[in-house]
Amino acid sequence: MPSQELDNIRDNPDVGTQHSDYVFCDKSSTNFKRILKEYQFELTVEKSEAQLLWLRKSFKRHLKKLLPHQLINHFPNQSIMINKGRLGNNLRQFEAWVRVERPQSISLNEFYPETFCLYKEEDRERFFSQLPDIDSEDNLWIYKPGNSSSGRGIEVFWRTDALRHRYASPEKRPKGDYEIVQRYIQNPLLLNGRKSEIRVYWLIASLDPLLVFLFDEGTVRLTTLPFQLGDYDNQLIHITNVYQQKRHPNYDPNAVLKWSFTDLDRYLYDNGHVDETNYTATTLMPQIAERLTYIARASHGALQIGYPRVGECFGLYGADIILDSDLNVFVTEIQKGPGLSYDDAIKRRVIPPMMSEAIAIMLEIRRRRLQGLPLQQLNSRKRFQWMIKDTESPTEPAQQLAQ
């Protein structure tokens, strides 16, 4: 928020004081509304009196209508992270800067599977040129539409004829998407023989200064069928997305598709993968935080594009994590509005406390801004762990990326 807007609010006692911790959410945000009521937040149906706006849809038209006292749960240019193609392109550009300016930092290829943006001609040519002369199952890839969610449109493949044909001429290429191919992790950590994926939740609370948090617990998703290389069209083997699992014609309703972090800790210790009983807290989450810090730094400049002149933005995101058989940690995707339903015991343990604390943090940050107080000491922060706590604007390059 510009300093002039803050001064206007401080000088006008009617602004800010009459908007005491009210939250507005649109009609489609039923799970969010249920959490607000459970944790006794004040809801309002009037956007103008709300401090915090939580919108699932059509948020861009509200950005220019924000009032000085308001927060909204989206950044205008958040697709720099949640669009798979833009994320991959942005990270690769940032990596070039990191290797020169911060060579001791974690490198991109340590945590982000090799990715090619098929919508970019140069990247597409690089992908096809690096393929072996003869297709082989030793060279597995996963195709992802850039703007899809819930596992839609994902394909695991090693035969490249169909993909070559799809991009052979301009009229055959997908229109308006940021599709990618990503190297498939062929040796994933198996839990009782099944492929697994971890979902964690993180909060970008401010861009100036940059303040980023990671919630201390996530969920573990598993496939229905035991993992094996082959049968790549079978999503019950290769795709952990619960929505895709449940809609598969051969889905077993008795299959256990989710674990808690406690379950994961117990399994890893009992099966000799780790020597510590609390691996997720002491080892895994710090490694995830390091990787998400890299992504937040890489995205920081681009997230400021289109930022509203009045009001503030924040973002609550999911991150999908895959561990390989050596417990190397890979980030595969960033999700907006990350699955806030909690119709099972595993998610009930995570989603309501995570959401309620995120909202409490944002409301406290908003009050501290208005009062001119430091933002780095928050009473409402309990389980969200600091990832980035800048006291001033960082020195990373402002990446003004249009694609």
C-alpha cells in the first residue's frame, strides 16, 4: 500500500476502525465460510465493510475496486507461479542469476524436475533435439497442460510420435495454453508399494517487505494400485490426485488414499528409511522451505506486476512435493486455492487450523501496517513457520515476465 494511503487512514479515525476484522467471501467459498464460523471470525455480506476479501472467482475485476483498508487473496500476476509453463520458464531464468550472484544456493536441478515449455518454440526444439534417436522406457516424461488442475490432461509417456505429430504444424498445436513436459521421476518413494505425493501449504503475506510462511503440517496422497513402470495410461498407478483416482472406473472405495505426517513418520522409521521418528518436522519441512523460498524469491518481482494502487494482496498456495527413493525432495507444482475441502480425518487435521491461522496472520499484518508497527513479530503466528522475513525490499532482480 502506498505510504500516502497509510497516512490517510491514520489521519482519518473513521477509516480502519469501522472495519473491525470483517471478512467477506463469495458464495462458492463454502468450506472457507464454514471455517470462519467455526473459528468465530466476523463475516459480512457487504464487500465495502470487509477488511479481507476471499474470492474464488472473478477476482481481477475487484482489484481496481479495493478500498485502502482491504486485503484480497490473490496477486494479479500470480500465474507466474501457478501456471506450470510460466513457473518453469521463470525458474530457469532466475537460476541463471542465482548461479552468478549466489552460487552457494540450492540449484534448480536439485529440486525441480527437468522441464520444457512446449508453447515456446525454442524450448520445444530443445526438448525434441535432446531426445534419443530411439524411444525408450528409460526416458519417461509427463505432459501437463499449463492451466489445468485436479490432474486433468496429464499424460505419462515415453513414445514421442504422438507429441511430435501434435506440434508438427502450427494449426495442430494447443491454443492459449502454457503446456509443459517434465521429466518423470521413475524412482518415487513408495509407501506400502504405492506412489505418493505430499501437499504442503504456504502463505505469501506481503511483497514489501517480502514475508512468506510455511504451515508445519501437510497431507500425503497415495495411488490406489501398487507402483510399476508400464501401463502408463493407468492413473490408479501414476497419478496421485484424489479426484482422478475416485473417478477412475476401477477405483476401490476402500483404498486408503491419504496419510497424515504422523503416518509418514512412522512408516519411514519402521521401514528403515530414516533414523529419526519425527523426520517430517526436523528434516523434510526445512528442505521444503528451502525450495519454496527459492520459488518465492524467483517470483517476487513478477508478482508485483499489476499490483493495485490501493489495498493489499496476499496468496495462500499449495505445493506438490514428490520424494524419490533416496528421499530427495522435488517440487512439481504450485497450486492456487489449494483444495480446502476437509471431508476426511486427514484433511480435517490440517485445513481448518491452517486456514484460520492464515487469516489471523493477514488481519494482524493489516492492523500493524495501519499502526506503523513492525511486521516481523506476529502474535497470531503459531504453526506457520517463517520462510522469508525481510525487513526491506530484497535485492533479487525484478523479473518482468510477460510469458
